[in-house]
Amino acid sequence: MSANASTILVVEDDAIVRMLIIEVLEELDFKVLEAEGGEQALKLLNDEAQHIELMMTDVGLPGMDGRELANQARLLRPALPILFASGYAENIEVTAGMQVIGKPFSIDQLRDKVKGILER
């Protein structure tokens, strides 16, 4: 992993899916933080010592859903880019700095989407 690797926070309640996403991102040389839900993610976002360049979240999370989490995250970190992962990608409206990737996605799609967001 390179010293200047971007850090991505992955929020996904399905442990297997989360593990696969993390594996792919780490292979692409990203540093990954993980959370299985909104509360856990907000703890990480609240920690100002924690550098986070992108938050990737599932939309369908138990409790606080991905959208609510994104709104809360933006209060803490207004400039944070957010990538939503959803099986219903076409039904999601996103605001500036937010993008959607449809599930299931390929490794290449994930890589291209993440790199595209981080290179802005």
C-alpha cells in the first residue's frame, strides 16, 4: 500500500459483501475502514484524526439507511464524496458529490467508479 493511499470508508451490513468490497479496494491500493451500519460509520467520521477521502455505503442498511447516513456524514464532513451501492440504482436521486453504483457490480466497475470520484 502506498503511503499516500486514499482512505475509503465502506458501510455494508452484509459481512460477505463487505469483505469482498474491502478485498477489491485493498488490492487497488486503497486503505479501507469498515462499518456494518450507520452508527459505527458516524463514530469513524466523528474522529477528526481519521482521514477519509470517500464513503461507500449500501443504501439498504438496517436502522439508519444509507441516505440518512449520507446526510449525517455531510454535516460532519461537508466535502466528503459519497458512493451509494444499491440494487435499485436507477431509483436513487443524488446531490452534488454523491454517486451511485448498481449492485451487483464488477470489480472493474467498482475500480473505475472509485477512481473517477477520487480523481476529481
